Amino acid sequence: MSYRSPLLLSSLNPAAVAAGIDIPDAVTIDGVTLSRSDLLGAATSVAERVAQARRVAVLARPTVKTVLAVVGCLIAGVTVVPVPPDAGSAELAHILRDSGAQAWLGEAPEGSELPVVPVRAHARSWHTYAEPAPEAIAFILYTSGTTGAPKGVMLSRRAIAAGLDALAQAWGWTSNDVLVHGLPLFHVHGLILGVLGPLRVGSPLVHTGKPTPEAYAAAPGTMYFGVPTVWSRIAETPDAAKELAKARILVSGSAPLPVPVFERLRELTGQAPLERYGMSETMITLSTRPDGERRPGWVGTPVAGVETRLVDESGRTLPHDGESVGGLQVRGPMLFDGYLNKPEVTAENWTEDGWFKTGDVAVIDAGGFHRIVGRESVDLIKSGGYRIGAGEIETSLLGHPAVAETAVIGVPDADLGQRIVAYVVLRDGADDAVHQQLIDHVAGELSVHKRPREVRVVDALPRNAMGKVQKKLLG
Ligand code: MCA
Ligand code: AMP
């Protein structure tokens, strides 16, 4: 299989392209198609323009230009900092400052002062570059913690190769597959699995622009990726769901797939979704298998090279008996190299004997099947598959002149999994329009997908004797 190639993007093999062996539809995004030769030629020309840089920011809209920017950097060995295209002022400033990105590659957001290196989709170069070292950091991906601004997860080329190979093996993913998805290109799911996966395995990618049920139904493929919100919308659109019956696998991840959605998809498509679990820090560590059991509510067994264990609050390991609930710890070759500029936070998240503390709470049965029960902290919210920290939203809201105090929680939501709700105590004189103003304030400072869906004005927040907000009493 192609995944043993020494190239990170095995399918973009210059020798195959020079020999005229093309993949005509290597990448299609929102109706624009690049062949393998287009992709290699245009991305190498990006590499030539960016090769002197160390680290660049890419405004990761779902376009072929974003793919060319990312692939160009991977060819040249330049670290990519993918930036959410809807990033607001505070989030953008933080990502640029913390990452030390030297330029924008491709489009720059309005008002940014960094230099811009253009991406030209029609330029071609056939220069060949030596493969960068496996330990080189390919990406710094920003992801939320319980408090503070998002942290930069450093992912090496070696980790990405190991993570993708483990998935290819677990899922029987080969160049005969066609992957379809419409996920954002600034996270592990849409970008690493969803773009680099096809380029490593050599399977064409169809990115639908937006992940609507209609767009998925219209795109013929063998593998479909979605977050649970995407699957639940498909399950509510039977005509679209039925179009997916011919797929080889329907893969769900990034958040818990509700059991009724699992069942409804099975009913409509004739096949049970394949669930897998991972994190930005670890890539995908657990999965069910195409030829194995798929149990609603469970995320399967470790992929190649991964070990897991459950640990209780006193640090004791717990039995794999299907009942004992503990903190999930993982180790394996696809784990990240630490949080950028945060060695102490990195250290806090690892045990002395080398296991990464996921922050998720799980059970493992005697057969090695895992069920994710929840998260250790109520302050990490998963909404639409996005990881969002309550702390970053609270900080943003406290910066609004109308807000005296606030507490942000995730409440169960049939569409989004969790919905962000902000409880606020207002300063005197706030008017009725304040709900929408606060939502827009967070959307404009952080990002649209981090905005509270609801603002609840209260006279006071419930606090304990120490003055700490009792979030469990909200919601
Ligand atoms: C509404 N809009 C606003 C505002 N209100 N814009 C500005 N200010 C406001 N106040 C507009 C937006 O511009 C947008 O418009 C529209 O509302 C919809 O936005 P939204 O409601 O956020 O979208 P949605 O339809 O609810 O999105 C659902 C979704 C999305 C498509 C499922 O949540 C999504 O793409 N999730 C994927 C997350 C993901 O990939 N996570 C992976 C993390 P318009 O639409 O016109 O632009 S990686 C990971 O977790 C690990 C590794 C793993 O396991 O995979
Ligand atoms: P992120 O940093 O966006 O990569 O989010 C990672 C988190 O998403 C994990 O720590 C889990 O809480 C959650 N997650 C990912 N996949 C699943 C899944 N299949 N089931 C339940 N939770 C998941």
C-alpha cells in the first residue's frame, strides 16, 4: 500500500507525475477540481515562493487555494498555522502573536499588517525538494482549553504519518476510495484526516463546501466524514440519507454520536456508522472497524500503535470491565509534540510515565471497546464538533461594557450536541437589545462558531461560600 512511502504526501510522488501517471480528480472543492499533476505543479510553485519562511498563517477557507497553500508548505518544510476564516479580532491577534507567523500565505483578513505571499492556482513548478525531517513541525493548530486563549498544538510530520497510516489500516482505506466531506480546514478532522489523508493514501477527495445533507447526497463517494451535527441533519433528511447507502463507510467523530442518530442512519442507509475518537493533540486513537462490531455509543478499540488506560482521581489504574469509569490516558506514535510556548501546560497534561491525559472520562470493556462518558471539566464545551472553552467566552463577555459578571455553560442540544449559553449579570442601564449585542460581540472578537446561542440575564450567579460560581446549578 502507498502509505509506506517515505513521502508524507505519498500520492504526490513527482516520479509518478513525471511519468505521466495522473489522478485526474485528486482534489475537488466546491466544484473546482485539481488533478494530481495540477496539485503538485501549483503547490511546488507555492513552495518556491514560501520556502524562505519558517512559519506562515493560512486563512483556511474551504478552497483549492487553501489546499495548495498547505501542500506548498509541506513540500518546502514550512510550518502552517491554519486560521479559522471567521476568526474575530481578539482570536486573530492571539493566534498571530502566539504562533509568530511571519506572513499570510494566500488571502489575508482585512486590516492585517503581516506581509502576504500570494497563492497562484495556475502557476506551475517542477522543482523537487528533499523530504523535510520527520520531526519537523508541520502544523500549529489552535484549540481551546478550559481557561485562557486557545493553545497551539504542535503536530510533527512523523505524528501525522503515523496517525494517517493507522487509520488507513483500521478502515481499509486505499486509493480505490473516494472521500467526501464538507468540514472546516483548520482542524484535525477536516484538514489532517480530510485533506492530507487522501493525499497520503492516493484516494480522490470531494469537499462539498458546506456539509449539508443535500451536498453529501449529491457527491458520490465510498467514505463520508462528518461530525454528529452533520449526521443528525442527514438522518433528518431521509432522501439524502438514502443516497449514502452505497458508501463503504460513514464515519462519525469529534463529538458523541447520539444513539438515536446512529440507529436512524442505520435504518435509512442500511449501514451502521463507524465511530472514532480523537483529539487535536492525539489525532485519532480509537475506532470501530468496517469488518468489526459497531456498537451505538461506543468508539471502538485502539488503532495501530495506541495504548490506553483508565485512571482514577488518586492515580490508580482501573480494570477494563465495562463499568469502571476513569480518566482516559493514551500513548502512541501520533501524539503531538506539546503546546507552543507553554511547556508547563504541556507537562501538566502528561503523566510521569509518559501517558497523555485526554481530559475525557471513559469506560473500557473486557474486549477493549471504549465508551466516552464525558469530560472531566464542564468548562470544555463541544458544540457542532467544535471544542470551545467556557473561559475564553467569559473573558470576551467581561470585556463588554454591559456585563458585570458571567458564567458560560454548554447545555444539551439536539442539533449541536451542546449549545453555548451565557448567564450574565448586567451593569445598570443595559437595554433589551443587549442579548444580540453580546452574541455579536463574541462572534466578532472570537469567532462566529464560538458565539453563545443564548444569553440568559440573571440578578446574580449561584456561588459557594468561597465565592466560586456553581455551574452545576445553572442550565
Ligand atoms: C449567525 N451567523 C452569524 C451570527 N449569527 N455570523 C456573524 N455573527 C453572528 N452573530 C451566521 C454565520 O455567518 C453562518 O453563515 C451561519 O450563521 C451559520 O453559522 P453556524 O450556526 O455556526 O453554523 P451551523 O450550521 O450551526 O454549523 C454546523 C456545522 C459546524 C456545519 C456542523 O458546526 C461545523 O462545521 N462543525 C465542524 C467542527 C469540526 O470540524 N470539528 C473538528 C475538530 P453562513 O453559513 O452563511 O456563512 S477536530 C476534532 O475534534 C478531533 C481531532 C476529532 O475527533 O475529529
Ligand atoms: P478537539 O480538540 O476539537 O480535537 O476535540 C477533542 C475532543 O472531542 C475529545 O477530547 C472528546 O471530548 C471529543 N470527541 C472526539 N471524538 C469523539 C467521539 N467519537 N465521541 C465522543 N467524544 C469525542
